[in-house]
Amino acid sequence: MISDTSCLIVLSKIGYLDVLKALFEEVWITTEIKNEFGEDLPNWITIHNEDNTEIKKILSLGIDSGEASAIALCLKQATDALLIIDERKGRKIAKELGIHIIGTLGLLLKAKERGLIPNIEEVLEKIEVTDFRIPTNFKDKFRE
């Protein structure tokens, strides 16, 4: 699994970063994402960089460097990589390139379904006091 920065930031802010570890065997990020995150990373998150700077440059014309590097890393993988990405433009580009995506809210719903989060309502309340936006049409979908 490859994560963009926004997921790491919001999960860290609400104290749920370990949900990633519980859901996935491996969590990969790029150096750009590490720099955007700006905090120390747990040792179970590993940095893998893609070597195709041309793809990253092209992607960076429409999205930020973290998203571009995450998408480029997904494209480098021989297997079907899953990308956690929240920003609309980045999600659209990733889908068009055939990358499997999930957003932070979808990830939290998956954690709830697996019993890792007892009350999604409390988690949504914690998220709402951060600068992470929960679309109104999604709130009802994720409420119990």
C-alpha cells in the first residue's frame, strides 16, 4: 500500500496512524511525502522512491509533488498497488492510469468493518476539528 501525505497527516492528528499498520502489511511513501508530512515516521512506514522523474515531472504539472511521486511509485510497481489519496485531481489522474485508490474516509470505514475502530462517529468528530474536509454527502455514508 502506498500513501499520500494527507492520510498520514489526518491520522496522525487524530491519533489513528496505527490503523494503517493494522490494515496493511506494508506502507510505502516517497521522500516527497516524508518531507510534506514533516514529522518522524514510525519504523513500519518505509520510503521507496520511483526512478522515473519524467513521469513525476509531467504529473507535477497538475498535482503537488507528493501526489505525483505517489502515483509514479504506484506505476513502478509490478503488482496492483493500492494508493491512499484524497485530493480530487490526484484521485482522477490515478484512476485514469488504472491505479486502485482509496481515500482516508474509505480506509477508516474499512478499519471500522474489521473492528479496529469501535465508533466511527467519534473518529469523524475528531477529524472535523482538523483542517481535513469531510464532504457533506459522505458524512451520512460513514455515520453509524
